[in-house]
Amino acid sequence: MTPNTLKWGIIGGGLMGREFASALGRWIALTDDAIPPSQLVAVCDLNEGARNWFSRVPSVSQLTASADELLQNPDVDAVYIALPHHLHREFYLKALRAGKDLLAEKPFGIDLEAAIEVRDEAQKLGRFVRCSSEMPFFPGAQRVWKTLSQNLDSLGRILEIRAGFHHSSDLDPSKPANWKRQNKTCGENGVLNDLGMHVAHLPLRLGWKPARVYAQLQHGFPVRPDGRGGEVVCDTWDNALLHCDVEIGSEIATMRWEMKRMAPTETNTWFLEVLGTRGGVKFSTKTPKTLFVFENGKEQSWNAIDLGHGSAFSTVTGGIFEFGFPDSILQMLAAFAAERAGVLGDKFGMATPEEATASHQIWAAALRSQEEKRAVEV
Ligand SMILES: NC(=O)c1ccc[n+]([C@@H]2O[C@H](COP(=O)([O-])OP(=O)(O)OC[C@H]3O[C@@H](n4cnc5c(N)ncnc54)[C@H](O)[C@@H]3O)[C@@H](O)[C@H]2O)c1
């Protein structure tokens, strides 16, 4: 029997709203019939131009400037909310109270307090809620996950973990500022709010929550064009290095998380590297089809394995073809639909409200560490 279609609404039809809609448009690529088909039916954005872009999607029957109107639509089962961070708490709570399930964008509220309130409300009302973090759905990241979750002992004692997400989007000082460059709309956490969930998702799923953190945070350019002939002050943290202690087994391993909006040469590079005394694994979207496996035999080597399109949720795409960012969004949406329907099985799921809240606890400790110039317990 074909499962019921999951009908989506989007609130916030900007960069990510469009990404989400176009990923849904490729739903036919998924081959597993147990996953409920998913369809976009309604979109809300204050900006008329942004809203009207979605008129190209044949299944959309509601375009509105009012989130309340969209949330009253009985056809909408779940909403994807992709709004600036200062609006997360208000709109996430509104959606939950209107009876909708929620795919929340990171950072899941502007700060820890907002994340806790949304997490608790979702739990109280029994809604299915997950937080966006698509990069771990790359086949290489999935293979790293499989090794670490099923075969960690084969690596020996874990010595070191390095995970990160690097952009160079802020290197150009003439680039006009948007809401992501100001604390009042992006949050005091700055780049941690922007890129942190992507980095934290997989380690937290493995139970690798830092016990202590020493943070080094850096500002970017203090002033930028406002895009209307004037200038605007930019006060967010742009780059962050978090040096963490994490308990694995009975040992403390060192874990470094790197989140940068000013990383020369990088466009959208997500990476994870884990080194143990007997073995290691690493994957970076810089070499998107290649998994590296460290072998510590008579001689030591990094073996490069080209994975092609070996995604967690099978698709019609040929196995030798490359995987990319839009594919990772489709895989993530498949995980949402499958988990909501109770058919995820042992596959990797999206970030949970608990994980998103845990990430905020880490960012709060990082801000304290930066202020006090010392390592801080999480
Ligand atoms: N998962 C990812 O890879 C990824 C990448 C970029 C951004 N994001 C996250 O997505 C969210 C949105 O970021 P973006 O880059 O798409 O932003 P954006 O500025 O491109 O889009 C935001 C949209 O929200 C609309 N909007 C603002 N206030 C509104 C309101 N009250 N009601 C209805 N619409 C309103 C704006 O008109 C705009 O079209 C943020 O949480 C951000 O951190 C995630």
C-alpha cells in the first residue's frame, strides 16, 4: 500500500526555501516505496517576489504573506521554516501550536533559551520535529558514520577528531551585509549559529558531546555596505575554533570543531576526520566522492575509495555518478519523511531537538570561554 503523501508548507521562501522546494521536486528519484511521497502545497513569505517564485511549482495551491493563514491550512501536515534566527522561536512555537510537525532550520532558535522552549513545547504537544543538517547525508559522511557507529574498536584508541565547516563568503569586504552579519538577527553566537549544527550533528549522534571547551572566536570586517548606498555595522563572530575534551570509552580524546565564514579558498567545505591508534577515517566535501581510510599496517597509508552515488536512501541515479549539495537535501528530507512514518530503520536520522539544544549548550560555553579566556565545562 502506498503511504499517505506528506504535504509541506514553507515559511521563509529565501535561499533555503527555494533549495527545499527544488529538492522536493526531485522526489521521484527516490526508489524506496515505504517512504511517504512528499509534496509542497503552500508557501509563506513577506516578500512578494520571493513568494511568487514558487508559482512555478504545480502542486502549490497557497501563496501567502501570512504565516497564520498558512498554518490554518488543513492540507499542510508539516512546515519547513527557514527564517532569520531572531524569528525562529516565535514561528516554531506558532507552527507547533497550530498542530503541524516541523522541520526547523538551524540553529533551532537564536540562543539556548529559545532552543529549550521549542524542544519542550514539541515534546509536550507530541509533534515530530527535526533540525536541518544535510551534510552528514553525503555518502562519504555516511560511511564515516557507519564505521564510527558500528566498528569504532577497529580504529584502536581514538586520539583525535577534527570536524568543521568552512566558507569564504565573508572574505570580500564589499559584499553587502545581510541579517547573518548582525547579532540582533543572527544571534550572539554568530558563526556558531550559522554553521555549528552542521559540525555538531554527527559527533553528538555518536555521543561525543564535549565535556570542556576552549574557544577562539574572531570577528570579520566590522563595517559593510548595506546594499542601499550606506554602511552597516557587522558585529557577529565570523570564525570559531573550539578545542574540546571528549570522553570516548574511558579515555579523553581531543576534538577540534572549526566553523569559518572567512576561510580562504573554501566555498562550502564540510569535513570530519577521526584518527585512532590502529586506523582512521576522513571525508571532506572538497573531494565529494572520496572516502579516505587510514591503515596502520607494516606501512601506514591513506587509502582513497571513490564512492560515487552510494546514498543511504536509494535513488534512480547511477551508482558511478557524483553526489552534490542538492542530493544531500533530498536525502535529509527522505530521512524526515521516513522517520516521521516510523520506517527509518537503522538509517541515520536528522538532528533531533535534543541534539540541537545540546549544540546550543556548547555554543553558550564557547562564548563564556572566549570572554573569560579559559576552558569552560559544558
Ligand atoms: N541548511 C543549510 O545548509 C542552510 C544554509 C543557509 C541558511 N540556512 C538557515 O536557513 C534559515 C534561513 O536562511 P536563508 O539563507 O534562507 O535566509 P534568506 O534571508 O535567504 O531567506 C529568509 C526569507 O524569510 C522571509 N521572511 C522574513 N521574515 C518573514 C516573516 N515574518 N514571515 C514570512 N517570511 C519572512 C524573507 O523575505 C526571506 O525571503 C536560517 O535559519 C539559516 O541559518 C541553512
